[in-house]
Amino acid sequence: MSGLVRSILVAVASSALVLVGVTTARAAGVLSATPTTIAGATIDVTTPTASSPPGVSPEVYYDAATGTYYLYTTNIPTGVYTSTDGSNWTAVAGAAMPQGFDWSVVKMGAGDYRLYYSSMNPRVPATVSCSNQRKDFHYATSSDLLHWTAQPQILLDDIGCGVPHVLRKTDGSYLLYWNTITEKHGIHIATSPDGLTWTKLSGVIADDSDLVDPAPLQMPDGTFLMIGSTTGSGGSNQQLRILSSADGLTWSLRSSALYAPAGISVLDPSVELIGEQLRVWFGYTQGNDHSASRIASGLLTLKAGKVDTAKPAASSGKTLGPCTKAGVKVTKKGVTAVCTKVKGKLVWVVKA
């Protein structure tokens, strides 16, 4: 082999190694959820317009086989939409949904889906202050993602404040995340081998009582990503938060908000990984008016940043204390907040 040929081969091999290194680094940043990659995470948001679907608690499921996005919203009535790009939605006429809200779709197999959801039980009083009646946890089945058949089994007879989200892990087991108040308010966890029989765990995610509305995702490398929101207590607007986990049980919460537009509440997110692109959908409304919420979307980018180990600062809602009775007023520093029920939750709302 001549010296010239050897030099050319070495140069090509070196270039290949550089390219492999770039690709690997990109994959590690984009497709791995760690305290480092969420520390630098950013979201590029497309705000809703008058034609965007109304409602809160969007659940988006992407069918890779057909390239179709399915959107289910909590609204009266429930909104069911499809899209080819995840941004422009068409309402589906004739879709059949069970009596419930706060949807969570899990694919079981080809043409086999489960829809987990909350449903009010009007015959039983609530066990927590955020609801007038107790919320049960149910599921329905479907072969086409549009026509759902409710199943008679009640999976949990008390889902507390609700907003459940089920994640089917790559090993076939299941994790359930939801909001409630036991010894502490926050996001709670349950585990299941089959998605039907659940074991509740103690404690709340990140030991944070202001964190709600879980939207979890298992990444290709086995790590876990979650987008949540804050409660909006104390008259503050709700913000999007971001977390990471190695096992889906112990979570690291970034101390700063992922998205907190001035004067706007953003809440009840849904997250999907489509190819190498992380997409997030969420409710978006002026102040804390959930009745005016429409569905916004954003592109999430994970990238290395400096990990802040400081505990997030307490929200203004915590200085006011828990909001447990509708109509109660509290004044702090000249600002009056009223305990108000919004979409089944008791939250502090600033009085104009």
C-alpha cells in the first residue's frame, strides 16, 4: 500500500469517527432524559388560535403506521380530533367515548388499544378537597382509536384529584401517575404487571406538592421523561415543568420552569416522541380561566445544561396555605385571592 493511499484511508477513517461521534452525541442529547439533558431543555411553542381545539388535558396518540395523530380533550362534550401533522386538527364526527375525562391511551398490540380515564361517582362523596364526588379509575378498549367500549371493571375506586396517566414500559409492566392528596399533595405513583391490578406507592414525585398533571414517556435508551404543570395556586399562572428519571419511580425535577408565558396558564400536557422529535401538547389560557383553554403545541429539545440542585422555590400558593373551601378569601401584600373550583380543582384565583 502506497503512502498516499494509506494517508487517504486514514483521513476517511478519521472523518467517519468524527461523524459517528457527532451522531452519538446528538442521540445522547435528544433521546436520553437525564438531569443534565433536561437542565438545558427548551420548548418552541406554537400558541393556539381561534380554530384550535378547545379544552384541557389533551391526550395525543401518534399512529406511526398511518402517520395519523389522534387528539382527545377534556371538554363538554369530549373532543376527538385527527391530524396529519399534529398541528392542524379535524373534529371526528361519530367518535364514541366513554363517560369520563383525562384520557390516557396505551397500545396493547396491532389494532388493540386501551383508554384509561377518570370518571365521577356521584353516589360517593369525595375523599379529597379537589372534587365534589369521588373519582374512579376505569378503562375502555378499541380497535380503531375512535370507537371505545367501556369495560365494567373499576381499576381503582378512588383516584383522588385525578388526571391519571398510564405508561406501558418496554418490559411490559405499567406505571400509573396521578394527582391526589394523602399525607401530601402531588403526583403519586402506582405499579402494575398487567395494567389492571395496581399497587400504590407512598410519597409524591420530587417531594413537590405544587407539581401536577403528569405526562410521562420512556425514551429509547430506557430513561424516562416527564412534563408536568404547577397547580396555579395562590393566583399564580400554571407553568410547565420538566423531570427525568432512570427508572420511572425516582424523579429529578428541574428547578426552573420549562415554559411560563406571562399572564397565561399552561397545563395538563401530553408528550410523544415521533422519530427523533419530542412534541408536547397542552392547555393554554389567559390567567386561570380553564373554560377558555385551547390546545397549544410545542417542539421540545433536550440538551446539556448546568444541573441546578437547589430545591425549587416555594410557590405563592404555599404561602397562602391549602385551598380547601370554595369562597374563602386570603389577602397577601394587598392582593386578594379567592378559593375557587376550576375544572374540579380548588385553586387560588386572584380577585380583579
